[in-house]
Amino acid sequence: MAPARQHRIVKVITLDLQRRHIQGCSSYGIKPYKDCPTASKKKCPYRLFGYGLDEQGHRQRIRLSLGLDNWQEATEKLNQYRQDIEGINNTAVKPTLKPSVEEAMALYFKEESARGVSSETLKSFHKFLDRKRDAERFTPTLIMYTEAKGIKLLNQITPDHIKEWRGQWVLGAKTREKQWERVRQFFQYAEDAAWIDVNPAAKIRGFAKSRDDLPVTALSESEVKVILAACGKDEFSRTFLMTLRHSGMAIVDAIQLKPGRLTGESLQTYRTKTGVQVEVVLPPQLVERLNALPVQERGYWFWNRKIDGSNHQTATGNMRRRLRPIL
């Protein structure tokens, strides 16, 4: 059952069954793991999909068509594949993968992206863990810290290193806690992937609660009136702020709104970070403002997109800078 491949898999990290949708199926081209419609008389075949380690300890993707549309039969094939790999692993040299810090980061982000984690979320991980920048002005990333300490391999990082690096963070209370959560998530992933024997961040205590860590609260009616009044003659910004208030959207989502998302007083869109559909009823005065708002060249209300390849992150940054003086 084990496939003949250039890099023989000797250890399975993750392995699942996925539908491999064929042309003619209504789920074709959407998501390979989405099941076929209930009304479909013939189901699309299953495939094995996951990751494993080869004899050199390098991470390899597992993707094997089974040619079976029956879940029970496909499950039996999956279990047989695991047994075959375990048999190989009993006679083969144990994987000794010891990636460098940068290699581990690259593998981690590659799989997170393949898993469907949004680019917005990955961006926040990148800028804290592996992107190099001016250490005198910003908190050093993990790669910057390990380079300064002469640490090459991921498994050379100790709890004392983590504590020393964490002591160099110059962050607000909420950001600091979020970044610590990401660090622990990365090292837990590294331990699960057998890149390290012991998670150096597992037993380090989190940050103590700070008095500066104030809870996020909604703006009062009087504060909202002051903010809208501060827009002055800038009706564009006033409409955008009202859209944020009444839709509950983040700036990045409101930037990408198009008139087609508004049906009567019902606004529909998808969260950029999660892909979850959002539907909310807007007040009549905001609906009137949106319908009267000139539509930009590319069909957006608030994003004057010039070319197809332009990034919504740039438009989001521009809008934040526009609103900053008002707020």
C-alpha cells in the first residue's frame, strides 16, 4: 500500500481523508475536503492527504488517490497505509530532522498557509517571529534574537533563551500576551512535528495581569457624536465610520464592500480573517448614505483600486491614516 516515491515516508505526522472532486460535481473547485452534495448519486473518490517525514528526516507531503468513493473502504485503506509506514519505520533509521530556526519557520508558515490560515493572520505571525527589522526601534524577532546569540538549530533553543528574548519585548500589555500565545503555538507545533524533543516555552509562566490592560468597551453615544462631528465636511469618512459602527466590521472588511452586498437594509460580506459570512441589518439613514455614495472605478465604495494586483492591506493602511486625525 505504501506508495513508491523518491522520498520514502517513514513517519506519519498528519493523515486524513479528503474528497477529490471531479468535473461535474457541484463542489468541484471549491474545497477538496468539502463533501459531495447529498443529492449526488455518485460520490467523488477519496484521497489520502497529510504530511510525514522521509528517511532523511525531511518533511514531505502525502497525497495519494484511492479511487474509492465509499468512506468505510477508504478508511480501511488509510489504516493500512499507516500500518505499512509503521512497518517501514521499524526497520528504517529513525528520522533525525534538526531544522535550523529559519527552516522551521518556513515549514511552519507553509503548512499554516496550506491549512487555510488567512494571510492577515500569518502576517501578524511573520512580523513577530521571522521578519528582520530595526531591533533598536522594535522588539527583535525570534530569528533576530537567535542570530545574535549564535543559535543555528531550533532544538538548541532553551527555556532560558525564551525568557531572555521575552525580556526584550517592548510591547503593550494586550499585544504582549497575544505574541506570547503565538510563541507557544509555534513551539507546540515544532514539538508535535518532532523537530524538538522538549518544548522550551511549555513551562514558562505567562505575563501577570497589568493595570494598563484595560478592557475594550463600546463607545458611548456622546463619544460617537463627537467623532462624527470631527469629520467636518468629510462626508466620505463620516459614512465609513457609520458603516464600521453599525455593521461591526473591521476596517479591512469594510474597505472591500461593494454595492452588490447590500440588499434592502441587509448587508452581507465575509470576514477577511476567518472567511465566515456576516449579515447585518443597517439603519435606514446609513443605507441612504451608502446608496448615494459614488462607486469607485473597480466597483468598491471605499477602495479606489487602480489595478487587479493591488493589495487591500495598502487601502486599509491608507484608511487608518485618514481616520487617525479625526479620532
